[in-house]
Amino acid sequence: MLDSTLQFPDPNDAEKDGLVAVGGDLSPQRLILGYASGLFPWYDQPPILWFSPNPRAAFAPNELHVPKRLERWLRGNHYQLSLDRDFKTVVTRCATVPRPGQDGTWINSEMIDAYNRLHELGFAHSCEAWFENQLVGGIYGVSLGGVFFAESMFFLEPNASSASLVGLTRQLARWNFSILDCQIQNPHLKRFGVDEWPRSLYLTRLRRALKQPTKRGTWRFESA
């Protein structure tokens, strides 16, 4: 059980399900240390649970694969994409919009507040998809060094979350990010080229990527 001391156990000592630690808090300092240590919080009710799954769903942004059918659809510019235009609503929608095949969400009010604080400090970011000036999809996560730790995404219109993921990933590649961490693999992520890395490989690449400077502040799309 974690106490007030700002530290985590070695993720290599995780249980089979990836659980590394229990307790602590969601302060910006602990969240940043957790991500930098290869952990993320994932729980329904207190206490807070910290995980480091093995394998880890991750890939390099410049290795993004967009299925041909989706690529053709995206060329139609159905949605307007933005970065950090409405982070708070993206997080709230990720917590409240029903997900196919899921009964609920792990994003409780405590987590919403915690990631909003990280956003205010310039460490958490969102990509939004808009249709007729209405927010219809988005993704949010945490940025440290050359890593973007994706937390969750939502959609209200077809392909809105996919458009957000593609737009964000391509911008991360232009900024020379090394890792887009998706935590747990699923069929939707796999179609974009998200791989499964053994924990040892993930932690090695994480340490290397964290040597890059962190791109803090409000993000905007930029050309190469």
C-alpha cells in the first residue's frame, strides 16, 4: 500500500495482471512520476490501483497504419480537427458516452479532476473532432518527453474517434515523438498498427524517450 512518500515499486515486480501498487493519490506529481515509471492508474472505486501490463500496447507514431477504406473516408474532411480546444469536455465525454461492449467506465470524478489539473499544467492534451461546430469525438492523454500516454477516446459520429487518433498520431510523428502508449491492446487499436511490447522493451524505450524535452503548454496542429 502506497503512503504519502512520492515513490513506486519496480514495475518488473508486477503481479500477473500487471498490478504494481495500491493507494496513493492522483496529484500531478504522483501521476507524472507514475507515467514516467511505466505505470498508469486504473480503478473503479478507491483505493487507486497502478498497473504496468505485460505486454504493453504501444507503437511509434511514425509507424501508424491507416486502413485504406478509412484513409479514403478521412480524405473527405468530414470533421474539423483541433488540439486542446476543449480538453475538459473530451475527458467528460470519455467518462459518460456509452462504449460498445462495455457496461461502464473507470473514469470517475476524481480522475476527471486530476487530468484537468495536468492539462492546466501543460502535461495533458486532447485532440477533438468537430462536425458543424459540435464536438463529436476525441482522445486525451498525458505527454512526457517523447511519449504520449493515451488514456481514452469517445465518438458520437462514425469514425470521429478514429479521425482524432489519426490526426493526433500524425502530429506526434511530425514532432518526433518516439512512443504512443495505448496501455492495453484491442482489435480497434491493432488495425492502426499498435503493437504489443514486452514490459522490458517498453521500459527501455520509455527511459530513452523521456530524455527528449517535454512539449508543455497548449498544443496546436503544426506542419512539418
